[in-house]
Amino acid sequence: MLDFSDLPYQFFPPKRNALIAWLMAQSNRFRRLTHTLKIDRVEVSGLEVLRSTLKRRGPRRDRILFLPNHPTHADAAIFLEATRQAGITTQMMAAYDVFLRSGLDAWVMQKMGAFSVDREGSDQRAMKQAAAVLAKGKHALTIFPEGNVYLRNDRVTPFNDGAAFIAIRAAKELAKHDVRVFAVPVSIKATHVTDCRDSHTDQLQELLRMLELPGQTDARPRDSIVKVGTAALRRNLQQRGLEAPDSLDIHELIEHCAGAVLNTLEKKLGIEPKTDATLIDRVRAARRVIHEVRTSEDHTTDHAVARTWADEAMLAFRIASYEPDYVAEKPTLDRVGETIEKLTEDLTHKMIAPFAGRQAYARFNEPILLDDYIGKDKRGREAIRDLTAACETSVQSGLDAINADNPHPGGKLWDEL
């Protein structure tokens, strides 16, 4: 998981140009996907249901909000190809720091219809822009509600509720004009098409070397993964003057380490966590405070210390984002590879190149009509919560269906290849 960004916020509005958007879709199809991301093919499903549901045309045409999962760094490229195959144009909400990485990339993204959002602040300009896209209806709107890349493709991470809030608010306004809004959950999956265990093993060996751990990788990759993860956790805690008892297993160690970092951080920030808050919820609450300080011109004297807060929040986030049973439950080539990639990214703070060739799947799940969420029987937070949960469940069901039919080595158990 890459570091959070607290660069000064700048809003990048969409400046879609049809010709440039078409050219970039072709470049994405023939160059970026195949050469850079090593994705040989994007197989799209669910188009029949999508097309049969969305029938209205003209001024009252149905509005679409696509809500894909975000398991890999290739998701935007995969989804762009999926919408190209579907013959649907979309405008995409993307984190503002992505636009700040390169002036050329920002220009291209805007010409393709993307616009920026401050994921950790109350970004009214992004909210208004999203509402405007749905109101006009010329293009679909796409939001990745997980908010971050978790490198865990078989399990959906709990969705943020911002997308549901935007959708319901827009649906209420458009209902006055007899216009329907549909939320369309989309399941994205990337799987290896070759047996690339040697590449995985080599990378694990490199991680053992980086952490100065003796010996070779274990016969079972999960054992080496746990060894690397445990050593990295203990090292990070020791560097911050914290301790972790040797008796803890990996489940307890993750809870203990993330909790220890958060307890210290929350005291510094003056935050009292909610009794039912998860570790990720606590990180997000801390991040909102830190982000506000680091991006504020009125708090420049606090920027230096806030950098250390940001480092602690990032560490807690990385630790809390691991699921110890993810590989143990089903040690497929894909799950092992994703976890090794995540460990490498967390230790080096850099993305690594794909291990080998992959195929991607994009499944458009059953569209959800928002009429049921704007009626009198559901109000405010309840409607937002229920829509978020429905979309999250739909995406997970789609992933389960893709995995059930996955014929490639990536879906096979490590020991059975």
C-alpha cells in the first residue's frame, strides 16, 4: 500500500475531449494493458442484464453510477477497457494526488473526463462535479468506493459511504424530473495465466534478505509470508520504542501492533476512538485530522510534526489492512502473489512490476434502482448504509462467481500446480 499524500489540495475539473478520450482508450487497449500491466485480455460479462435494464433514452435517459472494487493498481485501465467494450463512456473520480504526479498525466486524465477528489477531506467541489455528471446524464459516473488499493482481489474491503451519499442525493433531485438513477456494482478480478511460482519464490527470498532473515523460503509460501510479516512488524514497533510479546500469533500480533501505534497516535491528536470502531475506522479518523493540518496554510508550524503523525498513521493502516487468513484459507497462486506484492510495497514504498502475464475480468452486476432508497420508508443514514452494503455484497458475489469459473493457474492451489 503506497503512502498517503498530503500535498496542498488542488481541484482538477474534467475537460473531456471525445477524440483524445478515444485515442487514449485505444492506447490503453493495445499498449498500457498488454505491455505495462501484462494483462493479455479483459473479459467482460453482465452486459446483457445491464443493457436490458437501462432502456430509457433522450432527456429522461437512465443515469448510471459504476461502483467497482479496487484490488490492483491496474483497475482504472481494466475498467476503461471494460466500458470501451460495453460502448459506454464514463467520467471517473480519482484521488487528487494522482493528478499531481505529472502535468502530462493530469492533462490526459482531464481530457478523458476524470476529475479529482480529496478522499480525506470534505471536498464540496468534487461532490458538486459528481452530481453534475449524473444530472447531465451524457456520461456515466465511476467511483471506486474502497478508496485505496488493498491488493486483496478475492475479498472486498468495506466500502466508504461517500458514493452512496452522492447517488442518493442525485436520485432525489432527478426523481422530480422522472429520471431514474442506477448504481451498478462491478467486480474486477486479475488472475495469472501461467505458473509463476518461481517468480513469487524469488521475491519472497528477496524480502527475507532485506529483513536479514536466515535461510531459504519455506516449502509452504504462507510460512515464509508469516515470517516476513512478523519480522517487519516487530522491527517497525522497535523503531518506535514499542514492544510486542513473543507469545503472540500472527492474528494477535496484527491487532496488537496496529492498536499500539494507534493508541500512541490518538493521544497525540487528542482523539477518543469510538467503542465500536474498527482499526481501519480509527486510522481514517486520525488521517482526517492529520490531513487537515498538513494541507492547511494556517498550521504551517505544525507541518513538521504532522509528517511524523502521517508516518505513524500509514504504518497502522498497512498493518490493519492485512488479513492473516487470506492465504491460509485458500493458498492460490493469485492470493500468494498478491500478498507478496503487498509486503514488498509496504517494505519498499514502491510498486513492483507484475510477476507474469494475467487475464482480467470485469463483471457488471445487477443494476440497483435507487428508487427504493429515496422513498419515505428509508431516510438519511439508513438509506446510505443499506445501499453501501448492497453494493458491497453484490461486488463480492460477482468475485465469487468469477473465481468459481476461473480456469487459469492463478486460481489453482499452490501445491496443486
